[in-house]
Amino acid sequence: MHDIRAIRENPAAFDAALGLRNLPPASPEILSLDADRRSRIAAAEAAQAEQNKASKEAGAARGRGDEAEFQRLRNLVTAKKDETARLQAEASALDAKLRELLLTIPNLPLDSVPPGKDEDDNVEIRRWGEPRTLDFTPREHFEIEGVKPGMDFETAAKLAGSRFVVLSGGVARIHRALAQFMLDLHGNEHGLTETWTPVLVLSEMMEGTGQLPKFGEDSYQTREGWWLIPTAEVTLTNIVNNEVIDHSSLPRRYVAHSQCFRSEAGSAGRDTAGMLRQHQFEKVEMVSITDAGSGPAEHARMTRCAEAVLERLGLPYRTIVLCGGDMGFGARITHDLEVWLPGQNRYREISSVSYCGDFQARRMNARYRPANGGKPEFVHTLNGSGLAVGRTLIAVLENGQQADGSVVLPEVLHPYLGGKTRLGADGQLI
């Protein structure tokens, strides 16, 4: 959420930043609501002061026996009391309306974010690895002979409808191994604290990280009111919801492997084949909670953590910075990692690493006590996939595929697979 004082002080800068997202100016509506709210507050305070004065004078009038003046002042006290209550109610309603408006306005991009409208305007930062030169026509993951026995979309459709999958045998074991490998790498080498959190959360938690109120249709809600998390970013970030923590505990770096659920509203017709876009999937999510000055450096660090997973797996990738028009709601800057998929002959997103500044912290009222004392400040938050497990499975299968339908598996996974090194053309680990 945004700082209303900053908008008052420099509305032009606020609107210019929204313009980088290709959004129209929002400060006129915000400041109009804010002015109305503040005028009601000021009027209520004035009416309250008049009420107090009249009450005091009424007591004096009664004391000197001036009954007519006493009655007039008593009526004035009643009128001012009613006026104060009315103005306070109006101010409260305007405050709620202003908060509701601010909750729907996305974060302001950093000045370094490139301008642009969509993914075509994103800017590549670097590449790692060279795609294999194949002497056969590469297949998409679900077409590989050795994968077919362990990737069943028909049974999943019978169980749950479209955009689900049933994994079994060797493919299911590779999927599990990938998650374990990611957790071990982030925990043992990157210094992240492994965490296990609920997949059902309260509405306030979804609001805290920006999924609500604007993007409710993208997630699933139960009859009891809980929301199924679209990512463990929701739970990990909200660990500090409504907390004031000591600066000495920062940065806090978390990693969690969880089921994730997304309705994929608005994605009809996109990536309908295979596992690329599912309603239920798994991710290993990274979240950092930092102080106000450490965000950019932490963003670079978190990006490297995600890149390291791909490098250990030997998967070619590129890192891009998203333009203003393609950036997510809560981000100030985002690095996307795109892995090479030979079956599609293109790079596809496998991780987004975002720095959110104090945007989520203001929604969560999450603060820290500065080391040198002083009043608490809002924490800064970051999140990133490290990585999306299903998409990593796709990349491993497609990049390791062989002409005979088998798949050569990355060396770092061998210990997690009982020493097995390949997925045979029959679907068995060998």
C-alpha cells in the first residue's frame, strides 16, 4: 500500500511512476478523497471543541441561576454532539474508501525499471549455458516416450477436470527429488531457513501480500472463508504481519516447499498442453525480510540463489528485468529467469524474483526497531521462486531427452534417486 503523505507531498512523481506501468494518474482521485476526509476530521474536532466549551458554559449558567441560558447551551451541546458524531462517521467512511482505493493501486517501479508495455519490452541481463545441439527433433515433455507412462492427464481430468496431472513412477520421483534438492541447496549453501506453513490462510494474509482485494478471482476460497495459497510468498511474508521486530534479526531469509493453487483466470487457451500451466502445482519459494536500505542488494542475492539452482541442474537460462508494463502488482523491480525448453524451441519463465520495498509491509503493518533507536520503520520484503518444481521437471525432461525416448538426468539429482541416472524409454529409473 502507498504512503498517503508521500502522495500529498509529490503527486506528480506518484503519477509519473504509475505512468511507467502504463496506468493513468491516480493522485487526483486519491487527494480529493483525502481532502474530504481531512476536512471532516477538522470539522469534527471543531464541533467537539464547541461542544466542550458549551458544556462548560452551561455549568456556569446553571451555577448563577440563568435557566434560559442553561437550556440554550444544553441544546447547543446536544446539537454539537450530534454534529461531531455525524462528521466522525463521514470521516470514517471516507477513510475506508481511501484505503480501499489505495489497496487496488500497484506498487511504484524503481527508476531503473525499463519502460514498456508487455513482455516484448523486457530487457535481457545475461545468459548462462548453451542449448544442446540435437540430431533429432526435440519433443515437448509430455511427448517424450519415457515420460508418457508417468504423466497422466486423462486420469487427472477424470478426477479434477482440466489443468491437472497425475504423476507416477520415475517421473513422480524425479519431481520429488527436485524439490528436495532445491531445499537442500537453499538451506545448506544459501543460508535460507527451511519453513513449513499452512496452505489455507485468512483473507487478511492475502490482502497483506497484495492478492486481495484486486485479484480474488485468481485464487480459490473455501466455504469457510479460507483461501488456498497461490504461493508460499503469502505465508512466509506474513510471518511478520502486525509485528515490530528487532533490527538485529534482519535479514530474515525463508524457504518453503508447498502446494500452490491458482485459478488461472484469464488464461483460457494458453499453455493448455502438458504441465506448464496448472491449477495445482508445487514451488520452492524464497522470501526475505530486510531493513529499508538492504533491499536492492538482497534482490541481487536472491536472484543468484535462483540462478544457482538452474546452473547446478545444467539447464540453460537467461535472466531478464521486466519492463514497467509487465511487472507484477506488488513489485518495484522484478528479475525473471527463463529456462530453455527445446521442445518449444524457446525460453520460458521458471522464476520471478521481486523486490517490493515497503509496499507489502504497509499493508501488513510489519515494522522493525532501528538499531540506533527511534521510531519503528516498515520492513522491506522480497520474494522469488527457487524454483517452480513442475516447470523445472519439464526443463529437466526436455533438456535431457534422448533420441530413443529416454532422459539423461542431472548429476546433482542422482543421490536423491538412489543412484539412478536416467529415465528409461519405458518410464523406469535406471
